[in-house]
Amino acid sequence: MNMLQIIQAAAGELGIPQPSLVVGVKNDDTIQLLALLNGLGGDLQQDYIWQALSKPYRFSTQFLTVTGTTTANSPVVTGLSATTGLDSTYQVLGVGVDDDVYVQSVDSATQVTLDTPAISSGTVTLNFCKTKYAMPVDYDRMQDRTHWDKTQRWEMLGPETAQQWEWLKSGWISTGPRIRWRIMGSYFQTWPPIASAHRMGFEYIGNGWALGAGGAPQSAFLKDTDTCVFPDRLMITGLKMRYQQAKGLGSDFVDQYNRLLTIATGNSNGAATLSMRPSRLNTLIGWDNIPDSGFGNFGN
């Protein structure tokens, strides 16, 4: 059912006039029905991990290795052999550049300005490593422990706290074999900077519970023809419940709504088969205690 049909069904069951159109109609009751329905959809999206809103996000690390000339006490780097694709999401590594330095601006095809002056002069090799990646446009929240460096086949470590992040970026000994991550400033940020191609990924919950033309995700109903990922009957009953509550008419549909919600959430993801037998003994080595290197060479 589309949004108009859901509202018409709820209105019919409530015994109130059924609108022939919803969006753009200047009728207080119709405006309220749409607002209540959008509020219901938004709350459902937040309250449970729906399989229809669970999504993978994949990206590859970006980097550029070039030669350039630094000047002590100046943030300007000249004579670069390329600047294509660089922006303020790239961290800079190289002789003459301090720790935790980013591109401030790209001035030309051969020059950039850093956010911190260089500490020495010279023509050196510089690694520009992208460490800030834009989040998915429909991102709402993370699925915990789904973050992997797929190239290295290692789980990424995080999310790091603000204190851990500054230690990683500023401490003398802060680099290890695993990639760390943190969400900051609406970016998915990684550490350490990577000057090689790695395929990364995680899973997240999207906010697009409503669907527009062609199934495009939206965070609200915008047109009468929009649909949604939640069961129609759940939306109709939830709208009736909220309409009654908004009008101060009691809560006749609460039990029916809760029953439908339990069914919908139970059917959404499935469930594991549980065993009544004793659990197996812990293995001597597994995913949680395997070393980062040297596997198979113990005692040599």
C-alpha cells in the first residue's frame, strides 16, 4: 500500500472522512494524519534493527604519492607532480611535515596549502592519504563489530574515544597492524594513514524507512504514492492508535498495535536455533586470540 492508501484505510476504520489526496491538502485532520504517520515511521526506524534498513557500506582507501617542495615555516607545498583528487580529507606524510597535518586547500595543479607549516625545507616524496570518508547519505547508526579491512582480512578496532584518538595521532608509539576507526565531524575516520589500496567496509542502519519513486530511500513520506518498508497493517493500526491518543480519545488500539509490532520484529530478521545441550569447550585458538603474525611458527 502507498501512503495515501494507508491513511485512507486508517481513516475509514476510525469512521472519519477519507481524504482523496494528502500532500498539499489544507485540511487540519489530513495534515495531522500525515504528521502522525511520519512520526510513527520515524519511531519504528529507531526502535529496532530492521533487516530492510540494514545495509553494507564498502569503500577503497585513496592515496596519492608525489614529489613536492616544502619550505620551513611555510604551509605551502610547491612543485607537486599532481594534485588531482586532493582535498581537506587527506592527511600528509613525509620528511619536513609534522604529525597530524592535513591539506587545507588545493591552490593549483602543482601547489597545495597545508593546515600546519612545514618544519624543514627540501624536495621530498609526500604521501597524501585520505583518512576521512563521507558517511552513506542515509546513514543513521552503526551495526557494532562489522568493521573490516577486507584486504588484510582483519577486523578494524573501534570506535576509539577522543582520548584514544589523540593518543594514536600524537603518541610516540601508537601504530599497530590493525586499522582504528572513529566517527567524527560526520566522517568515518581511519588511523593510521594508508598509502596503499585497501578495501574496507561495515554495516549500518539506514534512515530511509519510506520509499519514493523507484524505491529511493527517504526519512519521511513526501508524496501520496510513497511506500514504506514496514508492514501495512502495522502502519494502519499504529496510525489509528496515535490519532486516538492525539485527540484524547483513549488508547483502544495499543494492544493490537503491540501484537502486530511483536510479529513484525520477530519476522524481520529470523532467529538462531538454540540448543539445550552443554556448550562446547573453548578451543585453544580462535578468532579472538589468534596472533597478528607468526601463525604456524610457534616454538621455532
